[in-house]
Amino acid sequence: MRRAAALLLGLSLLWPAAPASAADRAPAGRAPTGWASAGPGTTGGAGGRTWTVDTRAELKAALANDGEPTAPKLIRVVGDIDGHESENGSLLGEQDHAPGYDLGRYMSCFGEDGASWSDTRFGHCKQQRQLRQTGSNKEKAQIQLTVPSNTTLVGAGRDARLLGVFLTVNTGSNIIVRNLHLEAPVDHFTGWSPDDGARGSWNARFDAMTVITGRNIWIDRCTFTDGRFPDRAAPLGFHGERVQRHDGLLDIEDGSDFVTVSDSRFEDHDKAILIGSGDGRGDRDRGHLKVTFARNLFSDIVQRAPRVRFGQVHVVNNVHRGRAPLYALGVGVESAIFSERNVFRYPGGGPSLAVAAYGGAEFRDTGSWFNGRPARLNAVASALGLGSDVGWDPADVYHHRALTSPAAIERYVLRHAGAGRPHGRP
């Protein structure tokens, strides 16, 4: 029905701008706290053209902005937009991208224990290898949508969702993403790497959102989740374990800077947030990756909430809860994490679940709690061989006001964090 209406309007993808609802507009005067306020600040598409979209094709056209992609613009997302939606409105799947690809046949070419690939193990192996590669590239071209500079991308109302969209920022700056449910893409062509880890590992390709060489980015009041396709529903792979079809929820890499993630939810996922391109990418990341995480909820996250390399990262007033993780905060190479008044609730676990060392040397916490008691995370970090001199203090860089009791933090985060929830003022 909506597509027919669009055709009758001459295929115009610009709807008349409707008044913003309380859910998708920011309160008067609201601006990002933390690193996104640094430098020129982050205002998104303020003062620019307004688009309202409800299909993938419309969203893609709005991002292009009639040939002026970096001109200021506000894009309002209505309802569901599926990254697999074709131009005619049908949904594309694995066989549309690579007819004849079969996960079971692909796995068979590694042998029963998944130890090594051979093109000659079976007659179909070379074909399956080629189909997997071709299908992966076609799926990427289909689901990837890139947000250009000077854009505000906001969900209209309480139920705007990007389903299976690989949302990216690539060298863009001054961008706001707000009030959206982002369901992580399912990689139909995830690859098995026999030499990754002790018994091999699946490596999916797509995040819900990736920021590459972006500057002044504000991600606010969003919900990141696996949604309809949780890991527990994935097919069985090698060693009786589930195939990993998801990558991260949010990755920030390649020298990105001045990013704030606030009042958002990260739910039911394995490797949630990675900051930094790799241990050997200091040439790109050293001196950058300045990121603030403020008042977010991490619920049933297994690891990387976040894991950091190189960056000066401030994590303040976040709530971590649910099933006991492998770890919450990952201290990677040359990272400088300043943790401030965070709440960790993992029944039956201990504070060691909050911090893990992955090649880093320093970590500092002030005032966090674990299961209602002082977490003493600096002592946990010291037992891991980490010092507490991270070399910076957020108070010396930007103004922020942290909530000071675990009850106040939990009350605020559980009420306000995530898409479609009421605004709050901490």
C-alpha cells in the first residue's frame, strides 16, 4: 500500500515532514555529554532538509540527499526498515545472493572435526568456497547503508527499527543516531577459521553499526540486539557448538574520534562493542578513539562491553546485569579506560567478571559497585597486573555530572535507556 502511494507521488521519497514526537526529538537544549561535545561539537543535521522514510530504498535515497549527501539533513525512520528489502519490496535471502550455497556442504570441506579446508575433499568444495565468497559480497552490498556527514538519523515514535541493516559511518563527521532499534544482521555466509583459537572459530562479517574514521558522533537512546535471531537459535556447527552468525553490535575503529554513546541498550549478544582496529594498528588508532559511554544498559552481554585498544574511553553510570559474562570491560593494548560509578549485577559472580586484561597496562575505576557493594575494581585490575595511571581524567577534558548512588543509576538507566523510552535528565 505504501509503495503504491509512493508511485502515485511520482516516486518521490520525501514525505511531508510530520511533527516530531516526544520519543524522537531531544528535549530543548539537550546536547551530548562526553567526547562528542569536544572540538566543534555534534549537532547532526540541524537546520537541514527533513526526510521521512519507511523503506530501505527511501532511506538510501535520503542518505544520498539528492546528490548532496554531506549537506545537513534530518532523516526520520517510520516503522520497520529491513536491510534485505529489494527494490520491488520482496525480502532477499541466502539463495538470492548465492544460489546453491549450503552451510552443511561448506562445513563438510573442513573434515569432521573442522581442522582444515580442502578444495578436493569433496567434488563440491571449490564451488562452495566460491559461492560463500560471492554471497558474502552480495549480502554486504545489499544490507550496508552508510551515513554521511551532517546527518541526524532518528526513529519516529517508539517502534522504529532497522532490521538486518549494516549501518556504517565511513569518514563521516557530525552525525547523530537516535531512538532506533538496531537488530544485528545475520551473516548468511559466515566463515570458519580452523586456526582461530584452540579449536577454531566462526567469523561473521557484519555489525549492527560500525564507525570507521568518524568524528563527532553521538549515538543516543538506541537499542542494539540480535532481535529475532539470537545465537541460541543458530544451526549447530563444529564440536557441537552453535554457528556464530553475528559479529559485533557496535564497532568504533580506524582513528575515529569524539564519540558518545548515551542512554542506550545493548542486549542478548556475545561480542558487543570493540574499540580499535587491532593490536598492530597503532599507526591508525594511537592518539584517537576518544569515546564516552554514559548511562547505558548492558544486559546479557557475554563480553566486550566494551573491549578497548588505544583509546581514551570513559565509561560512566552504566549498568551491567544478567547472566555472568566472560568479562565486561576489556583492557586492550595501550588503552586508557577511566571507569566511573558503574553498576554491575551478576548474581553469584564476583568483581573479577567486570575487568579483563587483553594486552593493556593501565585501568582506573572510581566508585563502582558489584552486587550492591563497592567493587574495588582497581584491586581487581592490580591482580591482573594492571596499573591505575591511565594518564587522563574526563573532568579535565569536558564537563559531566555523574549520578552518585547505585540506586539512582539503576533507576535512571532502567527507565530511560533504549529506543522508545522517555527522555531523562541525569
